[in-house]
Amino acid sequence: MKRFTTILLAALLAGCAKDEPAAPAEGYGTLALTAECTPTIEALTRAEQVPFPCELPAAADLALTVESTDPAHPYAHTWERLGDYDSREDWLFATTYRLTLHSGDEPGLGNSPEGAGKPYFEAVAETTVAIGQESTSVKLTARLLNTIVRVKFTDRFKGYFGNGADFTLTTAAGSEFALDYTTAENYYFVRPAEFVITGQATKQTPSATQPAQTVKFAATTNAAPAPGTLYTYTFDVTGAGDTGKIDITLNDEPVRTEALDEELNDDAIPDPADN
């Protein structure tokens, strides 16, 4: 029994030793990283913040890029997940670094795709890694860098244009997203640069012998959208019959009104001010 106890103790000690971090080479240190994603965004025309509209990414699932800012000691490496960085094993030469926590494979909003449910989060920090076993602590707070666009149609609009709507969201990066009555719940994450909403809608068929009228709307342009901000455009019909009007709002604030007493075209009333 004594021999068995001795062997068991030796095995336990060996296991503990195996889990201990390797000793650093001279002149090296590690990072102790904590991170979070900011869950709120702004609505431009409202005083309050609004909840993040899609699933918030876990900070541990964002990528981590570490780049040396010391020309004498060049270094650059990306971990696919922050959770993959191991402060016990991933030793860095003790010098200055730029840390980027980011969505996707590469840092930078310009490297991220645009689209529904495709947010780009990023946090940047600079630090100096200290020599030795004690890790250098850094906290990273990742924020949304996209602009978010949503286009909605009220029940009155859908009732008046009973044969559907065909709209397009076009971004400065060249992305185009088709919008109709089925996409009202979509939040499009785009780069904070000019975007344009264009489209047309078709009224109910007046009779078996008359074709339904299609109304083309003036472009709705946002010339300078802000990052981390939600822009919800709503198309509504007010009035009745031939005296009806289209009201367009941005986050519940009026953008413009278009008359429906004649078919609208490319020369329709432009935006009074790009919001």
C-alpha cells in the first residue's frame, strides 16, 4: 500500500508539472486580456440608446491581431479567436504592441462584408509587454463600426400598394440589397458612407381591364451616416384615393412627403436635406 501511494503521488505531481506554463525565454512576457462587446447603439433622431438589434457576438469569438510597433522587433500574428490566446504559452518579446480585437479574418471595416446580420466590431489598444511571468493586463472594449439601415412599410402602404414593392439599398461600397415587404425585419450592416434607397411600388389592380399603376419614388439619400447608428426608414400612406400621399420618416422623424395624384418619376421631389 505504501508503494502504491508513492506511485500515485508521483503521478499527480507529474500531472501538475505538465500543466504549469513553460518558462519564458529571456526578454519575453505575456498578455492578460479581458474583453467585451458594447451592446447598445444610437438612433440618430432619438435621445436614448437602443438595444443591439441582432445577436451580440461573444468577445471571446472575435479575432485578435497583435502587431509590434517597434521597428527593431517586427512581429504580427492573428488568432482566429481571442479565446485561443493562451497567456501561459503565447510569449511575446518585451516591447510595444498594437492590439486589435475584430470581427472577421482581418482587422479593418473595409475588410468586412456588408449585409443583413453582418456587424463589424473592433477594439484597438496599445501596450508595452513587460518581461517575466506576470502578464501585462489589457482590457479591450469592442464597438460597432457599421452603420445599420432598416426599411419598413406600414400596413397602409402595403394595402394601398397591394401588388408589392421593389426597393434597393445601394451602398458606397457597391453593395446592393433588394428590399420588399418580406425584408422589413432585416437590419443591414453597411460602411458609414453614403447610401441610397430607391424603389417603386404597384397599386392594387383597379379592374379586370385596367393594369395596376406602378409608382416610382424619388431616391432617399443619406450622405453622411454615422457609425454605430441605426437608421430606420418607414414608408407610409396618408390620405385616401387620388389625394393620398407617401410619408417617409427616419426613426419616426419626417424626411419628406410625396404626392400620389400622378405617377412619380426620376424628377420627383428630392430630399430636403440629406440626413
